Amino acid sequence: MDSFRMTARIPTRSRRQAMDWALVLASQGIQPTIDRSEELGWGLIIGENERERAMNSIQLYQAENLHWPWRRKVFKREVLFDWGCLAWVFLVVLFYWLEVRTPTFRDVGLMDGTAVSHGEWWRLFTAIFLHADLAHLASNATIGFILLGLMMGSYGTGVGLLSALLAGAGGNALAWLVDTGHLSLGASGMVMGALGLLAAQSVTLWRKGHGLKLIIGGLGGGLMLLVLLGTSPDSDVVAHFGGFGCGVLLGAVLVWTRKIMRTTAANILCGAAFCLLVIMTWLLAVGGGR
């Protein structure tokens, strides 16, 4: 009689696991009963004569779905890399070539806090395209190539370039406010601005229904990279943090206006503004403000 059928119990860690394993067994023609007791917890009740086949099915299922417990799918997102960042790399290499050929070229574009205080605001921008030596150039060009490529892939070529340039200038402005006699040069503030713009992408998780924990994690990850890449003893730490902070703020604005800022027209206008800003600031630098 059915009431005297011999049964076996397969313990599970949770209700979710009991339901998963029950589906696995049902697919193999075994009909389990999900059971829960105060003493034993969750488990599956099956016929004793089906125990061996059930255990083999469960072991096969676990082997096919083996993964590390801390690996979780959070969201699916297409990651784009914009090879237009090569144009930026070419630009900083070109300016370094001009530095080497014309020694006075560096003097007129250097980030000089005293000169900025006297109205030479363009130095906040021109200093971004100057480098102390070949190693300095190679470091910024390499890291910048990766970060700018990813950032421009997210925001668009023109919008990304202009935003990173403004963030870099913002970092120089912060360094000037902290020390009005500040002297510096290099694209690292702009590179850290690109990192901040990438970190700001985590704000989009709020719109997609993800928790605050993931948003803080995204910003925290960007901050950790900033500490690793931008706090060496010889670097302009204030400008790096300023560039990163400006990048996060600009990125947050771009995220909330993405429908407008990711259009072709917006990228063309921003790309033109980037070119105009670079040309205009350097004409002012070379012409002594005239």
C-alpha cells in the first residue's frame, strides 16, 4: 500500500535549493515532496528505491552549474571602446614634440598659479597638453588611452572629450585655489577626470532599479583606482582629486541628460567646442593673451 511506501529524505540548505532540486528531479521523472521541519530544516522526500538515481541527478546538476558563490550576475551592459581616443594621444604627442623643438613653448603654457591669478586663465587648459619628459608622456598617454577610450565609448566621442578636458581644467583650478603659486603640467588631471566620468556611470544603476550599495560600489571602485594611479609622491595629487571630482559631477549631469547629450548633434557640437577651446587657449598662450 502507498501509505507504507519506504521513503528517503534529501536535506537541503534552503527553500530555494529545495525548489531547484525538486525541478531537477521532476525533469528526470522523480516526483519529490518538499518538506520542512523545525529539527531538520528544508529537504526533499522521495521513494527509497529512487534515492540513488536522485542523488546522481543532483550531483550532475551541481557539477554543471559550479560557480564561485561570490560571483553574481548584476546587470547586462554593452561595453564600448571609442578608438577616437587615439586622436587625443596623437595630440599630446604632437604638443610634446613642440615642447622639445621650442623650449619657450612650455613656459607659455605651464600651469603657473601666479600667472593665473593675474588673469592668464588659459593656463588651466594649456598645461594639460604639456609633459615634463618622455616617461611622463608615456604614462599619461597609456593610461589615458584606456580610460578615455572606455569613457568616450560610454558618453560619445565629442561629449567625452570635452567633458574630460573641462574636468582636467577643473582639477588645475582646484590646485590653484589651494596654492596660488602652484606650478604643474601634464594630462593626468584630464585622465583622472575620465576616470571620474566612468565612475559616475554607476548612477545609471539607480534608474535601473539596483540598490544604493551597487552605486556606492561603483563610485568606490573609481576612487580606489584614483588612489592607485594618482597618489604617487611626484604627482599633482590635488589636481588629480580635483579632476576626478569634476569628472564625477559632470558625469552625473550627463547621465541625467543622456537623451540629449548622446545624440549625434550634441557630440558634433561638443567635439567642435573641444577643438575651439584647445586652439583658442593656445593662441592666447602663444600670443601673450592678445
